[in-house]
Amino acid sequence: MAGVLTAGIGMGVLAMALKLADGTHTALDTTLSTATGFLFLLAGSVAHVRRASNPIGLLIALAGLALFAEDLQFAGDPLARTAGLALTAASSPVIAHLVVVFPHGKLRSRWERVLVFSAYTVVFGAAVLGLLVNDDPKNLAAVAASPEAEQLVKRLLELVGALIGGGVVVVLLYRWLTGRLPQRRLLSPVVAIAVIGAVSTTVGSALGSGHPVSDPLLDVYRISFCLWPLAFLIGVLRARVGNAEMIRLLLERDGTGLAALVQDDEVWKDSRSIDALNAAAGLVLDNQRLAAELEERLVEVQASRARIVAAADDERRRVERDLHDGAQQRLVSVVLLLRMAERRLGGELTPPVATLLKGTIDELQATVTELRELAHGLRPAILTDAGLIAAVRSLLDRIPLAVGLDAADVPRLSGAVEATAYFVVSEAVTNALKHARAREVRVRIGVEEGRLRVDVRDDGTGAADIDGGSGLHGLRDRVRALGGELTVVGEPVSGSTVSAVVPLEP
């Protein structure tokens, strides 16, 4: 690309000097041809900077170089003049190639390949044929100089060029009509100028150089041809804006969805924009992957907490059995033995010994009662045998308050769920009795949408606080371990409400 630009700039300066020295070209012709060549070089360099791997930039710059190379036919040196005559229409097949492959840079259909191959073959073949019959005295390749043959070849070249130009316009129009909106935006300036230039040059070539309308049509063609590199440049810059909009579209996502990037081969490919898009899409994918991993870890943590609760319940039941079958039974046996001894030796015991024995029996009986209450607090036997509702009724029957129980048909649930619900009721009722100075407590238990809901409401002082003590705070951890939630609402006038929601399948 650097070589093409260097050669293009040098050839452009030389071509302008040759035209000025020739003296047969108008100022408008010289200005337009020179400006057109340099604009092609400029547009090619910009396109190459935008995407070096796309050959469009190189083709645009080659079009400018070929345009300047055509002006070598005005050189005074025989060798340069001969090369210029061979390159009389060198820019035509290059521009046809450029138009057909813009903006993706590839020949993708058989008709496109045939069209471009025909353009190169016919144009350069006719130029070589014309070089052989050209009667220019400085033409080193002349074999059979003949003005008539030269004119015939020139006329043939004009007609073939008109056909190729028409084919290029047809391909452009077809792609514009069948393409999507991004493709149409890129092709619109190129198509518009191509249609104007093709119509003017086709009509002018068909009428011939001697027709009075040919010169104005030739000027229209020159002006439109001068604007053509600007059309390609506009397409390049439009593609850059479009890519920037796609980047903003991805980066401004609200995080609720993943943007899908669909690559369109018809749209200009910019490496920096695509790299930015890939980086942004990679961030989105990484975030979703991390979120999925976090969710998986959270599920593992919840499962482990549920297992811990279940293990604690199992351990609680084991301690309850050990107390009932071990220490409690031994103490009851000791009490019975002491009472038996009291009855048999009652008349033989001195009063101090009898008093000591009776006190010992009373203390042991109190210890047995405390052990029974402790075992009952660990997990009531009725909860295991009859279920949650029966255990709650038994609990409320021992409460010295006005109580109400609203319990729908609650089936037998897992041991962890039933134990958690029972302890929520027990702790809430105990708080209402000891701290809230409540006169009435109402308990509601029901199953809603696959969850067990427990509400305990009292008319006390509303002083219940989930963070104020270890009881409700520990219960909240236990409820959360099963995937549920415990809430406490306290109002000085209306009292406190303790609510727990526990999934049926923790």
C-alpha cells in the first residue's frame, strides 16, 4: 500500500506536468483529472487505515494510480509514450473491479467474476491491439500502423467499455435493491454517481465523438467521476459510524439480556470496532458466567445449610432419646428406691435423717421434672407422632393467655419443616407472654403455593425485635437455611406479628 501511494503521488505530479506541457487539455480537464486521481489515493489510504486486511483500500488507491498512468501517453519520451498508449484505459477495469467488490472486497458470484475478468481482458487486450496499429511516430510497438484500424479499435474499446459500465451499474442496482438497510446506506452514494456517470458515458460513446452532445456528456462524466472517490470515502466513514452505534448499543444494555452480534458480509468490517464489540461481548459473557457460578454456589450453600438443620434435628432427637431412656429413667429408679426405703425404715429413722431423705427425694423429683421439660423443649414427642397442628394445639393449651388457632388442612411435612414452624410458634408465643404483656395471641398456619406460612400475632406492646435477642435471630437463620424467610413487624398500638414462610421442599 505504501508503494502504491508513493508511486501514485509521483505519477500524479508527472501526469499534471505532462498535461500542462501538452497544451491540448483545458484547465477544467486537467484540474478534474488531477483532483480525481489524488482523491482516489486519499480515499484508498483512509480505507486501508480503517481495515488493512480488506483489499478495498488497495483497489481504490490502484484506481488513482492507473488514472495517472493513462496520462503517460502525453510524454515526449518514446518509451514512456509507448507505455502510456498501452495503458490508455487502465483505470476502467480497476474501477469496475472496485465497484463490484465494494465494500466487502471479494468477488462472490460467478457473474461478478466473469464481469471483472472480461473488463481486464477486453480493455488491456484492445489497448495492446490498438498499440500495434497506432501510427504515432513515438510508438515503439507499432507493427502495422493504420489510422483506420486504430479508429476501429478505439471505437470497439468505447463500445465494450459502455457494455462493461452498463453491467457494473446493473450489478450495483441489483445489490442495492436486494440488500438490507446497512448495505443500501453504504452503496447509495456509489450507485447514484455510478448511474450518472454510466448514463453519460454510455450515451456519449453510443453517439460518437463527433456528435454535438458528446462534449457536454463527457464533462458530466468527468465531474461525476471526480466525485466517485468521495462516494467511496463516504461509504467508509458511514461504516465507521454504524460500527460505533453497534458498540453503544451493546455497552448501553441494562444487563437484563445478552446482545447478539450478527456479522453482515456486506457491511464494512472495521478491526478496531469489531475488537471493541468482542471485548464488550466478552465482558457480558464473563458476567453471566460469574453470575451462573455464584448461583450454583448459592444453591450449594443453601443445600448445606438445610443439611445442617436436618443434622441438628437428628442430634436433638438423639439427645431427647438419651435423656428419656438414660438419665431420666435412672433418676426415676433412684426416686422409687428412696421412697421404698422411706416406707420400710420410716419408724427406725431419726427425725433429722427422715427430713434429709424426704428433701433428697423432692430434689430428685424436681430434677426429673426439669429433665422432662428439657426433653420436651428439644422436640415434643407429639410433634413426631401427630404432626405440626397437634403439637401447636398442645403448646397453646398450656399458655395462660386467650389464644386462637386458625389452621387449614396442613398435611404431614418433612421433619425439618415441621420442627422449624413449631419453634417459630413457640418462640413468638413465649415472647408475647414474657415481654409484650399481651392478653391475646392468634396463630395462623396454612399452605400457600408450595410454601408453609406461619403468622403469630399478639396485642402486646409491639416490642418484638428480630435483632434484639438470640431467639428470633437464631430462628431467622434456621428458616433461611430451609430457603424461607422470617419477618417481625412491631407496632406500639397493634402489637407484634411474627411471620415465617418456609418452602415445603427445602
